[in-house]
Amino acid sequence: MMKLWFKSGSPWIWLNAAAVSTCLIMVIAVLALVLVRGVGNFWPAQVTQFSYQEEGKPLSVLIGEKVDTSITPAIMAKSTGHKMADNEDTLVQYLVKTGNRDVTGADFRWIEARKVQEQSDPDAMIVIVRREWGNFYGQLLAVQENGKTVATGDQAMPELQNRIAAASSVFKKITQIEKKEIGAINYGLERLRLKQKKLQLENRWDSEAEKQFAADKADYDAQYQSHQAELAALYKEIRRDSLVAKTESGAEIKIPLAKVVQVYQPNTMNFFGKMGFFYHKVLEFLTDEPREANTEGGIFPAIFGTVMMVIIMSIIVTPFGVIAAVYLREYAKQGFTTQLIRIAVNNLAGVPSIVYGVFGLGFFVYILGGNIDALFFPEASPAPVYGTPGLLWASLTLALLTLPVVIVSTEEGLARIPKSIREGSLALGATKVETLWRTVLPMASPAMMTGLILAVARAAGEVAPLMLVGVVKLAPTLPLDGNFPFLHLDRKFMHLGFHIYDVGFQSPNVEAARPLVYATALLLVLVIIVLNLTAIIIRNRLREKYRALEG
Amino acid sequence: MSDTHPLNKPPSVMEKSANSYYQRWRLVKDSLARFGVIAGGLSVIVALVLIFFYLLYVVIPLFKPATAEAGNHYALPEAALGKTVLLDVEEQNEVAARFTDTGQVIFFEAATGKPVLTESIKIPAGTKVVSFAQGSPISEGAVIYGLSNGQAVVVKHQYQITYPNNKRLITPSLKYPLGEAPIVIDDKGTALEICAVKVGDKSTTIVAKTADKVRLLHIEKQQNLFTDEVTLERTVVDLNVAVATVTNMLIDKEERNLYLVSDDGHLSFFDISDKTLPVIRQNVNMVTAGEKITASTFLNGDSSLLIGDSTGLVSQWTMVRDELKRPAIQKIRAFKVSEKAIAAINPEPRRKGFAAIDADGMMGVYHTTSEREVLREQVTKALPIAAALSPRANALLVEASDKNIYFWKLDNKHPEVSVKSLWQEVWYEGYPKPDYIWQSSASNNDFEPKYSLTPLVFGTLKAAFYAMLVAIPLALMGAIYSAYFMTPIMRQYVKPTVELMGALPTVILGFLAGLWLAPTLEENLAGFFLMFMLLPVGVMVFAYAWHNLPARILEKIPEGWEAAILIPVILLTGWFAFAISVPLETALLGETLRDWFKNEWGIGYDQRNSLVVGMAMGFAVIPTIFSIAEDAIFSVPKHLTVGSLALGATTWQTMTRVVLLTASPGIFSAVMIGLGRAVGETMIVLMATGNTPVMDLSVFQGLRTLAANIAVEMPESQVDSTHYRVLFLAALVLFLFTFVFNTLAEIIRQRLREKYSSL
């Protein structure tokens, strides 16, 4: 019976089926992992108070969010040096985010469940999201204005929220002035300095230029002074209020509202409250600047940088890819050479991306960029302008990297168009270019679109070459801003994929950064899935359409 | 496009001229477009090809031989002021210095010999210079004069660069780091026959040999914390050694080791880290009996000695720790310069190279790490007296017995690289045996760069191997099933899902591998192993049970859904494997599998190891292999399979005997392309391994691949340096490797397509 069954080959078919199932499970597991951990980051966790009894130490109180639970079998726990009683099978440990890094020196702490005497989620627990030192967990005692208490007890919380709102709007004004206004002044001053140096280099620096220069500089200085005065007033306003809170150890600490982003009481929130909070957090994540060495806050500059790079890359890659495909399919004589070129182009898609990065760094940055600097920006030397990794070079490198994708896809589209259509057009007296422009290319446009989408998806997820040609962990300015010439192709930029690598692996506080990395990964995965699904759908539609045409 | 409308109407006579103009314009447009497209298309293709040639262009200088070009030769400047004991050139190759045996220093223009400045060393009246030596390291410019009255003078020569009127001006000068008064070494006043010195900021060590002893003098500057007063503390000790034959003495720059060289080939090696108690560590014979040591000096970094002998051989001796961790001098390689005795050895001040000149004026330039003779040139016809290699190793001055100085320009940019130093075992300084090591940079010039690509290639192949081990079975079996057995409805969803898997950014896979999979695997090693073993068993058991289900139920379930049915089975088996792993470990091993490997087999465990890389990169490679192999299997012509089935073969027989055989070239090419992808993958290995370039076969150890190495080191490497070019070489190797594999695979696929269409 069994032997017969084996002979029929059926078990092997099942085994092959198992391979497919395994692949499917793996894909779904990876996506689910990223989804759950990425979304979980935004959901407000309960703040728990533990009474914790360590051996040989007095009973202590711990306040924080339970982030993770690990269950270690007894033998493993023993081998890592835990004392285990004979009747204990497992060692249960909680990872608690205790925050208060300024007080305790660490954000996270592993505690053993068996040493927890008591745990509860008191309503009074507050979480303070701060601009530095990470979160604070504790209890609110009072709100102060210029050191004098203005509210305590039940009034404290509403009063605090009002004042935080006020402080936040002041903070926004300060950032606006410091980044935008003063940033523009600094940018103007730098341009002025370069202009002066350029005139000196060209021996055109005369008394008139000097006068003009002095006037411009005085103008900028005056602007700067007025902003400084404004800033001083704002700083005085934002430093007025502070709050007093009690930590787990009972110590009272005073936190100026200038350093507070948000205060909330997760334990009192109901489901809808949590939903609101969740929405707010997601929005903050998408639109805010990063804080605390990228481990908190938002990832807006990374999203912006990725999008900018992808757009510039698309502008470069589409025309060139399409022209190359049209040449290969419509103009070149089909023969051994075109076949060879086709194979070569196809294989360039398989060349490791890091090789493109090396090429981009050597050729674009050092050779092209270096020469551009020597020709057009002698005044900036020794500081490089284009002779250093930047947005333009990153886009160009990725354009080169994705060129094969666009060529292959467009060619495929061109090949699918029935010959009869071309011949019909030519027979009606249209020239070749007219045939192409009016009939063939419009019909092939979905294929080009597919190619472009695939190229964009690949570019958005590619990191290795970017590390060499222009991505940085923290860019002080966006590549697009209000200062002439608005689009700064020479600037370095931030990128979602690199952000994941950098925050996840190069950050000093990996544990604290982890939720943010998962969230970033989720965003990137979503973008890529949407792009790829679009490409797949377009491709399938296209196939249907031509099947109809051919039939 | 309003210009279309004349076409739509038949041309009338009136319109004819305008029309012909328009027709001509259309033709011009057509040919312009043709020209544009051809130019554009070709330039895109050229741009893609450019990648290869650009990489080659950067790499080629690595393998270009060095050249020497004869410059001026001129009469010895101020020949009357005595015989040369040392020649030296400063960094810019503009000013050279000649130290004479009468205590004069003549600075002159290196290119023309025109004297710039002549200085006299302050020597007490009635004494004369008996011995002379360069301090260590030579780049600091200290020299010592041993006098006939038992005293010594230490001088530093330095060059100050200023830019008056935007022109470079180099001003040489002399400085006395220990004060102008001579230092008394032998209070009895016997002449210092040989001396050696190391001048430091805080302390100075001098060794001098008189007729009857070798004396070590250590001077330590001590600054009083409160008064800023500087006092000098002197320690004097005589070495316990036979002095008669000593001809050269060398102190390393750490002031730890002292080497006494005798011309009969004997070397005594003293440990002088304790200045009051020098200990002799070793006595070695460095040349074969009857031969003589004719030149000896340190290699840059002072951890190797270069010994030139009367047979024209220069050998490199380095400090190696033996089994008992005792330091010992050992010969690690030798260079044959000629048959004549070595006259001078000049080490390069910044690299591990040196120039050796024999008694006939034949010069060889060598690099120790790469064991390369970079250059050989007859620099003078007369007997060479002294030679100087410039700090950047791009110029050489040779004084010959014909009272002339010969100026040579050297072009020797990348001596560190040879086929041997890149691919074979190299015996590096201070290592107990030859080894493959990649260690490209350190903070100072003394470091010996180790550019062995072997560990990187090894790491690349190791990572690719484990990835393929995971990917090939899953991808190929999956492809077989979904192309041939799966119901079309399910296939419609499975294919895009797998394509999506391939589109996932590798940075995300790498991040999950490094931050989630690696710690999970570390904790559940036994569970994972058990899962690998139990999964096929579980599937088989389930399949057998399914087979034995009543036919009544089986009939109702359509065929080709096995993969969907198996999902819960696999999940359940996986869960079961993890659940029983710990009790099993406790029962069988009494410790965790990880500890068991370590204790029983001595296999250490790295958290980010090859297994993690294999699983993560396998995940990334599966879609590539899957979709190509699936295409190949799916497009096997139907009449073949139908024919086989009609002849009575089972589906499985048809699969293995007909379909797989026909599709095998396609499957092969799928594997090739997958391998190409695994070899070049960067982010996953960067994040999922510790990036340690070790050569270790163990699954539980990390690795570093070529691609990850480029990503890690490229941003910091200096443009056009050897390191930069070696990284480009790594990129070129990757490029060629993947390109060749992909092209092979592509050609096989093309052939297959033709074959199918003819079938």
C-alpha cells in the first residue's frame, strides 16, 4: 500500500506543494511582522506600575510600558546565569520602557516576572513626550509659571494641556524663524561671500562692488538683528511655564514646557481616545522632523528625500529608456548584434547595485562633479559643490541602475504591438516617425508605464548604491526650499531605506529606535507593494488588450 | 497636432507647392528622428558599457609597473666640507641636505645642486666626529653625532614651508632638541665609535658603543606640576654584550627594542622597555657562514629589520611571538637585488617599501608585503656612496664616488598590490605565520595594509552558498508544483505574491534578519533545526493520511489545491517543532543546543551568522529562481506532456522524465541568475552579519562579502589611493562575475526558447 503510494509519485507532489506553501507562509509572515510591529508603535500602551522585589534590595517601584515579554526555558536561563528553582520550567521576563533617561540613565529595563510583587495601571500615570531625554513616566504634581505654582491636583491636567498648546505654537514660531528666516539669511550671506570671492578671482573686485557688497551685508545683518530680537521675546515666553512631576522613586522633577511635545494619560483613554491618539501619532510620524538622533519624531525629511530622488530619476530614466528601447526594437537591424545588446542590457539589471554605486561615486561624483566644480564654481573651492555626493548624483546613479528595467519593459510592449498596425499606418503614407509617434508609442505607453513603475519601486527600495552617492543620516536642509534656485541638486538628502539601516544598526539607542524602524519599514513596504501591484495590474490589462487585438 | 490635416484632404493644384514643402519637412523630420533615436539609443548602450570600462580604468593603474626617470646630475655641493654621511630630501623634493663627517650640514636644491644654506654643528673645540646615525623614525629628521671625547650631539633638521606672494618657499633649519651642549655619554672620554638615538617629546634614548662597552643612556623629561620646571632624569646602564664585532645599532621608535648588528651576521636583540635593566632576548645568525651584513635598517614602522648582505640579498626579519608568547626575530622573506654586496638600503618613510642599491649602482625598489620588485634601474655607473629616498617615495638622490649626485624621479604609486598580496597567503609583520587577511586601514603610516581579497571572496561564496542551500530546494520545488500541478486559479495569485516577495526592498529583509531573526534564532536554535527536519516528515504523514481518506470525500475536493491545504499543516508542524524543542534539549542534551555545540564541538556562536544570512538572502533569491524556473517549466510544449501521459506515465513520471529534462537548461539558468543575485547582494549581508572578514567554514560564524566590504569602506577611502583602487577591483570582480553568469544563463535561455519553438 505504502510502497504503491510512493511509486505513484504523489508524496513528491505533496512535498513540492509544501515548498509553495512555505514560500507563501514566509511572505505573509514577513509582511505581517512588519505590519504588526509597525502599527503597534502608534497605539498608546498602558503605563503599568510594578512593585519589584530584587534579591537583597528593598522593594522598589517601577513605572513604564511593558514592551516585550520573553519566556526562557529553564535550561537556557541557567546557562545565562539566572538562578532557577527546581520547580520552575520557564523564566518569564518583561522588557519595560521606563523612560526617564535623565534620571535613571537607561530607557529600558528587563525585569523578571517572578519578582514582581504587584502590578497595576493607575489612572494618574502620565506620559510626557519630550524633545530630549526620551519619554517621561510618572505622576503630575503641579503646573508652574515662572516658578510659582498655578495649578495642582485635578486642575493641573487641563491647565497643563492649555499651556502646552501655547508653548507648542511658540515653539513652532521659533523653529520657523530659526530654520526658514535665519536659514535664508545665512544662505544669502554665503552666496554673498562666494560672489565676492568670484569677483576677486576674476579681478573685478572694485570699489563699486565693495560698496554693493557692504550694503547687502548690512541689509542681511539688520534682518538678522530684528529676528534675534523677535527670537529673544519668544524664548522668554516659552521658558515661562514648567511642570512638576513625580518619578517612580518618588523624586520630584521639574520639566520646562519648552521641552515638552505632548502629555497624555494612556490609562484613562477609551478605545476612541486611543484611536484619536493613534491617528495623531501616524500624522506626526509622516509629517514631523526626526528628534533625538532619529530615534523619535517623524521621518518627513526621509520621505521627502526619497520622493525627490525618485522624481528626478524618473525624469532622467524615462526618455532615455524609451529611446533606447525604440532604437533596439524599431530602428536597429535585428541580428546578432542587437541580440547581443539585448542580452547585455538584460544582464545589467542583474549587476549588483553596489557596483553602480561605485561607478556613480567614481565617475559622477569625482570626475563629472569635480570638473563641474573646477569649471563653474572656482569660488567655492576648496569646499566641493558638485564634487561631493548629492541628490543629482544619486538620481543619476539610480537612473542608470533602473535603465535596463525601463528598456526591457518598453521593448516588450513594443514587441507585443501587432505588425499589422505599423504596416497599416505606413501604407496610409505616414512616415516611420509619424507611425511611431501616433500609433505605436501610444499603444506601448502602458508598457512604458509598467517599466517606470517597476523602476520607481526598485529605486525607492535600493539603499546600497545610495550610501556611496549622496544619502546621509541627517540632512540639515531639504533639497527643495524657498531660497533661490529652490531645487538644490548638490545637497545631500535622507532616504527611507537608508533611514532603516542607519537607525536600526548605527544608532546609539537601538532598543528605543526599534519601533520607529518597524514603522519606517512598514511605510516603505506599503509604497513598494502599491507600486508593484499597480505595475502588475497594468501589465495584466495590457495583455488582455493585445490578446483582443491579435485575435 | 494641427499639421495632420493636409494629409486628410486630397492635394489640389493650388496647394501643391506648399504641400511639397510640407512633404519635404515630413521627410526631414523622419530622418531627424531616425538620427536622434539611433544616437540616443546607442549612447544609452554606450553609457551602460561605460560602467565596465570606467571600473577597468580605475583598476588598471594598480598593475602598472613603476618607472624611474633620470633627472639632473651635478657635482657634489661644497665637496670640500667633508665626506657625506647622510643624504636627505624633504617632502616636496625641492631641498636636499648633505651631512658630512666634519659636522657640516649643506642644504642644497635637489634638482640643481645649488647650495641654499650651510650650517655647522656645534662641536666642542678639539674633538671630532667619530660616528653618525639617523634617529628613529627617520621621518622625524633627528640625527646623532658621536664625538671623539665620549660626548654626543643630537640635531634635528626640519623644513618650514611658507607662502610669501603665493609661492612656496621652503626654509631649512637645524634644531637641538636636547640643547646645544653635547651630552656626555662616556665620562672617561673614550670615542663613541657607533651610536643610535631615538628622540621623543618626553624621553630620549641613546645607545653608544665605545672601544670596550655598549652604553644605554635614557633621558626622561619631567615637568614639575606646580612650577612648570623641567628636569632631566638620566639613566645610564652598560649592556652585557661582547662589543668587538658590533657594526650597527638600531633602537625602535617605541624605545622598547634594541638590535645590535655585527657584520659577521650576528644579531643581538635586547628588550629595553625597562631602561635600567636591559634584557637580552635573542641571539640570531642572519646570514650564511662566510657572508657579511653590509647594510641594516628598520622598515617603516620599526617592527621589521631589513638586512642587506654581501651576496646581494636583502632579507626582512620581523618580531614574531612564538608558542610561549615570547618575542623572537624571524626571517619572513628575502629579495635578491644582484650578485654584488648591498651598499645601501633606504626604507620608504610612509610605506612598507624600500630601495636597495648594490655596490655597482644597481638599484631595486621593493615592497615587502606584496613581495614585489617594483623597479630595477642602474642609477649610477660609479660606486654609490649615499642615497636618499624622498618622504613621498617619488624621488631618489644618489651620491656616487665620481663626486656627482644623481637625481632620479620615481613613479611608484601602488607597490602594495600584487597577485600574491591580493589572492595568496602573505606573511605580515608581527604575525606568527602567513595568512589571508583583509585589514585595509588604520590611523597611522606605520600600519601595514592587508589587502587580501581571499577572505572577502570566501565570505561572498559562503553567504551565497547558504542562501542557495535555502533557496534552491524551495524555489525549484515550488516552481515545479506551481507550473505543473497547481490549479490555474491559485496560480493566478501565487505568481504575483512571489513576484512581490522579490520586490521587497533588501534593506527591509536585512533589517528583519539582523534585528528579529538573529536574536530569535539564537534563542530557538534547536527549534529551527527541528523544524527543518520535521517539516518534510509532517507533510509526508499528512499526505499519506489524505491519501487514505475515503474516496467519497476526496472526490469532492478539486485537484491542485495541495499547497493551500498544506498551509495549516506546515504552521502546525512548525509550532510543534518549537514546542518540543526545549523539552527535547533538556532530555537529550541537558543544555541548550547552542551550548552543546560550544562545549562538545568547540563551535562558537555568533548572533549574526551565516545561517541568518542564508535564510534572509535565501528569501531574497527565491523569487528570482522561482519565476524563471517556473516560466521554463510552464512553457514546455503541452504535446510532450500529453503524449507522455497518454502512454501511461503518471503525472510524476511525466514531470521527472519529460518536463524536467526538457526544462533543465532553463532551470539551470534560473539557478545561475539566482546565484548572481546572491553574490552581489549588499544590504542583507551588511545587516545580518557582523562583517568580520574571517575565513571560517562554520555556519555559526559571521563573514564579510565583497559587496558589503565596498559599502562599508568606500565612503572613507581616499580617492585614487591603493585602497580606493582595490575596492574598485572588488567591484570589477563582482561585475564580471555576475555579468558572466547572467550572460551564460541568458544564452542558455535563448537556446531553450528556440528549441521549444521548434518542438
